[in-house]
Amino acid sequence: MAGLLTVTEPPAPAAATRSRMLFVDALRGVALILMVINHTSRWWMDVSMGWGRYYLVYGSVTLPAAIFLFLVGFCLPISFSHLTAAERSARWPVLRKYVGRGLVIVLNGLLLNLLVFPEDPLWSGGVLQTIGLSIIVLAPALWLDRSPAARYGLLVTAALFYLSFVWTYADLSAWLTHHPLVAQIWFLDFAPWPWISMALIGLVAGWRWLEARARGEQDERRYFLIIGLVGLACVVTYFAYDWWLQTSPRVSFKRDFLLNRHWIPRGATNLWVLGMLGGLLAATYWLMEVKKRRLAWLVVLGQTALMLYFVHQLIVLTLMNQYLGLRFNHWGLYWLANAVLMVALVYLGQAWLEVKRVARRLRR
């Protein structure tokens, strides 16, 4: 692990980082697919589908938001590395840019509430609000994150931020029952406390990757190999722990935190989340950067994830569930419907990218 965190003199990020890193888009696409499956498993099937539905809902909720928030932190150093030295020294204009970007995503979250969840208060919290807030909170750390000491400090901060939630969980749960407005805004779906911790981890990982990339392809590959092996070790440890202790309940929501009726990982589940995240990050890098697999459809999903985040919920919940009242209480039909939906989302994403390209040409 020390190899991931220490470096003598941080080199300047490689010029290649100015091009879009498609493996990052692919990982974001994986997160979108998992989120779609989570939503369809809840909104397209009834509880009559039994434990299969239960485990599909649980399994698909553990990774998507964690990946999205990790990538928030992971991608911030990429955009920061594109700035000139003069731009970095003028901190306030750069901070205003990141704050503006974060606020736009928060506003998108409120718009989603208006369009998809009109029965809920407009100000309800959600994953988009947490993503936007993470950008705002993490932006100042971009000037602190180049030294090993600062890097360790950020990881310790991430751990303490999560642990402070663990230590106060019981009292916080009781307090929120008497403060419904605070619960609705700040502690609903993937609440900032403790989920910003995941973005902090991503920030450290992103800087460390850029430094490995600047030193050359061999160091970059070694970095992702370590990430993948650590991820594999975490997943193996998670299952070994479960097998050895025969924990009860086994794999279920009851073994994790449920705050304000929303899931937060607890204990060994963090090994699963971090391990799978590291494994997927290393796998997408290896497939796309080393083996040169294009995975264009996955990249499209990742590059248009924000738009598709809106559209898929309008399709899955508003149209199919609420308006048409459709249910797919047969596993074959359910997976066929998901496949059709995913193909449609890929084509919608491709069309959206084309619209954006045309719009850019017209502005010139």
C-alpha cells in the first residue's frame, strides 16, 4: 500500500492526460448499468419474486454510487492538471469554476426531484446533490494533495469522516426522527456524511495515478496491478470473513447501516465495496489501455451518464411503472426487458453526443 502513496518529487502530469481517459468513462458506464439494474429490480418486479429479487436489489445497490463518488475525486486531478501554472496560482477563479460545476450538479439533482419524484419535497437529498457537494468540498484540497504527507492526511480524513458516522450512528438516527427537514435534505439517498469519504479516496488515487503515468507506462501498469491485487484481496477477505464467522444475517441489508431508510455500508461490507471498486478500475484500465479493447458502447454510457441518469428513471419509473403499470415477474422477461432498455440507452447516449458535437460546431 505504501507504494501507492509515496513518491519522492512529484513529476508534472504527462501531456497524455490532456486526452480523455476512456477507461474512466467505461467504469462510469459500469456504474450506470448497475444503477439501472437496481432501479429495475425495485420498480419492475414485485416482492413475489422472492429472495432472488431481494439479493439483486442488495447486490446492485452496493457499488454504483460508490463508483460515481470515487470517480468524482479521481477525475478532479485530471482537470486540475490541464491548468497552466499561472492558472493554478490564481486560486479563486479556479475555485469558482469547481464551485460552479458542483452547484450545477446539485441543481440537476433538484430538477430530478421535480421531474421524477414530484410527490417528494423539491429539496430532498440525493446522489447528485452529494456528488455536487463533493466537488465543492474537495476542490481546495487540489492545492494540498501533491505531497505524501498531504496524501496520507486526506486518507486519514476520509477514514475519520466515515468512522465519526459509525460512532454517532445510533444517536444520529434518534435525532433525525425529531428533525425531519434535516433528514430529508442531508440524510436521504447517499448522504454527504459519510459518502464524501469515497470521493476523498478517489482524489488521492487520481493524483497517484497521474504521477505514475508521468513516470511511464511501466509504472502506470504497476500502479493498476497493485490496485487490482489489493481489490482482489479485499473481496477474498470479505468472503473469508463471512465464511469463518458464519455471520448472521449473511448477505443482507440487516448487516449494514440503514439511516432514514437508506443503505450505508458497515463493517466487512466496506471490504466488498472497496475491493470491487479497485478490481473494476484495474479491469477497465487493463482492457482498454493495455489490451486496446474499444468497448465503445460502455464508453458512450459513461460519457452521457448524467443525461441517462435522468432518462432511465423517467423510463423505468415514470413511464413503465407508474403510467403503464408494467411488471416483469418472470426472470426471462425481466432480463430481456433490461437488455432492450440498455440498448436503447446506448443509442440515446450516442444521439446525445452527436447533438453536443453539432452544438459545439454551431457555436464556433
